[in-house]
Amino acid sequence: MANWKQIKAEDWKENIFHLLDKEWTLITAQRNDGSSNQMTASWGGFGILWGKPVAFLFVRPERYTHLFMTDDAKISLSFFDEAHRAALAYCGKHSGREGDKSEKAGLSPVSLPNGFPTYQEARLAISLKKLFQADMREEQFVEKEMLKFYQKDGFHTVYVCEILEINGR
Ligand SMILES: Cc1cc2nc3c(=O)[nH]c(=O)nc-3n(C[C@H](O)[C@H](O)[C@H](O)COP(=O)(O)O)c2cc1C
């Protein structure tokens, strides 16, 4: 894709609360064998850890995407204009276990110049390298009220990923 512009993390000006909570993102994880899956996410964050710009992702073990978050996976976050809300809603409701979601959601997978996965329709794509992961456990919750989020589905796996590149249109 010729029309991507790299943005340095320190120059990135988006409101990340609006970006995640209101716009949502599509996590795509591509394994070494080329297979991939994607899911919508709105919980997470961006910051600095170990001297690096990082993203924090929270993926429940039930998600098919969880199987694709291998140590050597090419992980990316893709962001879209409002016109693609339905595609994100689809990828947040259906599982890749049922078939190729990107096709059904009307998204066209493409590679960034660095080989990481994103979509023709995305306006912003962030390439990530996994640095750390840990599974939440009940006894770690200081505020027990938060356990209400885990009555049905499992405790999230927390991923800390280095931001390799931010690419905007
Ligand atoms: C707006 C929105 C935000 C979501 N955020 C997350 C999230 O941060 N973490 C998570 O594990 N699931 C989240 N989900 C649920 C997954 O996207 C959903 O279960 C999806 O169908 C999983 O697909 P998969 O089985 O192909 O991985 C969210 C869903 C929506 C609609």
C-alpha cells in the first residue's frame, strides 16, 4: 500500500479514549504459517513501559483470536471511519470459528509495508510485537466488584505489546 504515512508515537495526536471506547478497533493476529483471525475490541490502552511505546490488549480465552496471539504472531490494530461500523460490529459478534469473518464483514485484508496485516478500508493501523502476557486470576482483583465482568466468560489474558509502527492514511 503506497499511501500509508508513518506517525511517530510521540507525535500521535488522537484521543485514545475516544478511539477505543467509541470508534473501537480490530485486533488482527497472524501466525507464522500465514493463518489469521480478527476480533473487535474496545478495552485496552496505550502508554510507555520498559522505555517503549506499548499497547495493552485484553483478550478472553474463549475468543478464537486468542489462539492466534502466539509469541511470534504479527499483531495489529486497525481503525476505521464510521462508515465501517457494521464491519466492526460483525467481527465483534461472530467468531472466526464459523468461517472467514473479514470476507463476511466486507473487509479486504492487505499487508502494511512491514508485512503486518490490516485492511484496505482502515484509516489507521498499528503494528505490534508481543512483549508480555499474563492471565488474570480472581485473587488478583482488589476491587471485587469488577468480578461482575467474569460471571459468564473467562478472565482476560493481558498482553503488553511494543508499538512497532503507527501508519495513518
Ligand atoms: C465493541 C466491542 C468491543 C469488544 N471488546 C473486546 C475486548 O476488548 N476483549 C475481548 O476479549 N472481547 C471483546 N469483544 C468481543 C469479541 O470481539 C467477540 O467475542 C468476537 O466475536 C470474538 O471473535 P473470535 O472468536 O473470532 O476471536 C468486543 C466486542 C465488541 C462488539
